[in-house]
Amino acid sequence: MSEDASREAAEPVADPEFGPWLAQASILVVDDEPGMRNFLVKVLGPRCKRIEAAADTRQASRKLDEQPFDVVILDNIMPGQNGLDWLAQQRAIGFFADVILMTAYADLDTAIRALRAGAVDFVLKPFRSNQLLNAVARCLDRMRLQRENDVLRQELRSPSHQIFLRNKLLGGSKAIQHVRETIARVAPLPTSVLLTGKSGTGKEVAARSLHALSNRSDKLFVPINCGAIPADMIESELFGHVKGAFTGAGRTREGLFMHAHGGTVFLDEIGELPYLLQTKLLRVLEDRRVRPVGSEREVPFDARFVFATNADLPRRIEAGTFRADLYFRINVMQVHLPPLNDRGDDVLELAALFMHEFARQLGMPPVAIDDKVRASLLRYDWPGNIRELRNLIERTVILGGFPDDVERVADGDGGGQSLADVERRHILSVLREAGGDREEAARRLGISRKTIDRKCVSWHV
């Protein structure tokens, strides 16, 4: 194999001994010894998705500019520039992959220098193949866990994170069947999709369904609410940053776009993206490269983009708050999510689902949906769509029954009880389910222990 050659396994099979992520990994080997490079390629090639080798740091730098890698296996002592000096330089200009250092010297000074340069693990020469494979598996597990944690933190900022069964578009109406058929047709393609529809119609559910039906389903789905991230933070959140790029940037941090490498980026409320960032997003879509804040390097990446909006983007273009070229770039395939009052009996199916899920989640008995309530649910026009229905069912489970006027409750009336009464009933119910353990009840409710203590004192409980 030549120095610039790469090896990509046809379909590497996951090896349970070394975790589920090795078969999906892209790995770069940097070593000046041909024998060591060939050995590492022979060991890793059949087990990973892609393996490349570089004979020196110049070749390695060129390969990093061409594509991202999940793990770099780096020799330290090489002619020209040693591995640790090269690694420190790369970290400074925006290099995020985990690095395993190969060294023949296991002294404390080398270990300290390796940590300071940004290596996360090292193997001592000579080593057995299993030692290296275990080190790679540890790096991949750590990277996946870090990315999943970042994505979950991002999801918790969104008010839609509590949607049940959120990668399934439920309902038998013609309107939602058409949406499902369209999604099934476009899901296997790399085409960007723009989801439109009123607030609460299930655009994130549709985006997750797109991801689940695509060939990227084993990679991360990264939802980003453009309206929920402060304007002064959104560029760093999306693109990442290097250490010292701005006040408070105490460490290098990979952005959400790179978390989605190989997977799907869902940009919700795209109409709320600041105008200056719209230009940068357009370049990302055209070049498929990301430049972290403060970095000199544009990092190549591959992800499927799905966008959603409840705004009239053509009108915003006329008002000068949304770029026309970005709109034409994202509006390749548009899927419209119908409002709930256009979906017929779907409201009854969704109400039954939410009733079952909230009763289970809150530990309270479900409330029967009788014929009178069914008629009211079908009669109401649901301006808040599925989100409004979900809120109604949650209140109903907490209160223990539907009031006579369902439409009035759907509009937010608590059926004669004040908000304080509803809050008291809910907190005490969760406290009973937790066996009186206030710490556990606070965790389930997402509030502090002090808040529960204060409430219980005021209620003389």
C-alpha cells in the first residue's frame, strides 16, 4: 500500500469484544516506520469503516484537511517534527479527534507532555493488537458518550423534548398518511428537507422519522432550536471553538454540527437564526466544511440537514430578515405538516396515547375518554395543535377527570381549580409515588429539594 493510500472496509462487522462503534470509525495512523503502519492497518482495517496512514506529520496534516477522523494513532519520535509538538499545534487550530500516543518511553515526563498536548491515551511499544484495540474502543466510547450528553443537554433546552414516541408519525388520516409516504420516499436520499407547519404540528417528530428511516439511523440525530440559544452563543454552539477564542473559552470544544457527522442535523425554527449566521450556514451547506470559532482550519464533515419553521419565510425575505439564497438552498424538498383539526379522528388516537403515557409517567390512574369527551375533542379546532392536546391530557390526568367543557380546558381553564391547586396536587402525587422521598420527588419533577421543602411547609405537610 502506498503512503497516500487508504483502506475502507466494505462492510466491517461490529466486534462485541471491542464495542459497537469500532465498525463505524474512521482512523488515521501516523508513524514513520512502514512496518508499524502496515501492522496497524492490518489489525484495524477489517474492523473499522476507514483506515488511512501517514508517514510524517505533513502528510497527517493534509489528511486532516481532507476529512475528519474519529481517532488518530500517533507515534511520538519521528523525523522532522515529533508527534507531541505536532499534536499541540493541531489542537491550537481546531483539531478535536481523540489521539492515542505510541511511545517506547513510559516515563512521567512523556506522560505529562502527552496530556498537555491533548493525547487521551497511550500504548507502550511493543504492544499486542488487543491492547491497541482496547485503547481505540475506549476513545470511541468516550467520544460517543460526550456527544450524546451534549445533544441531550441541547434537547432539554427545547420545549418539545417531552413528546412521546417522537420518531413515529401516528394517525390514519389521509393528510398524515401523505406525510408518511413523502418522508419514506425522501428518507434514503441525502437531500435537505424543509418541514413547514404551524407550531405544535409535530415537525420534530417528522424529522426524527426521517432520520430513523435513513441509512444514517445508527449515527446521532442532533436537534437544534435556533430560537432557544442566545444570539451571542449560537455560533460557538453550532461550529465549536478553540481554546482562547473568546472570553470564557477555557478549552477547545467541538460544535453540534460535528457531533452530527455521519448523522442528521435538525435545525428547528430556522427563521430565528441570526442574519449574520445565515451566511455562515449557507457556506456550510455548499462546502460541507465547518470552521470553529477562532480556528484556522475548516473541518470537513458529512451530515444530512433537516430544517423546520412555522414562519412565513418568503415574507421574511421581503422584510430583509432572512436571506433569499439560503431559503432557496434549504427549500429543496418541502413537507407540510397538517394542523390537528385537518386530521379527523387522529385526535382520538393521540389523546388515547397521551393518556396512557402521562398516567404511566405521573403514576396516576388514566381517565376514561367517554363518548361525550370524544365528541368534544373532535369538535374543537385545536389552535395549539398536538402540543395543546398533550397539555390538555396532562392536566386531565393530574385533575383526575375531564370537566364538562373540554374546549374551555383546552384553552387553559383549569376547570375551576387555580394553578396553585393543580401544582399542589401534582407535587404531592409525585411525592407519594416516591415514598415520601423529597430528594427523589425533586429529581422526577425537575425542581430543587429546597423548592419542595418550601412548598410542603406552606401546605403544612
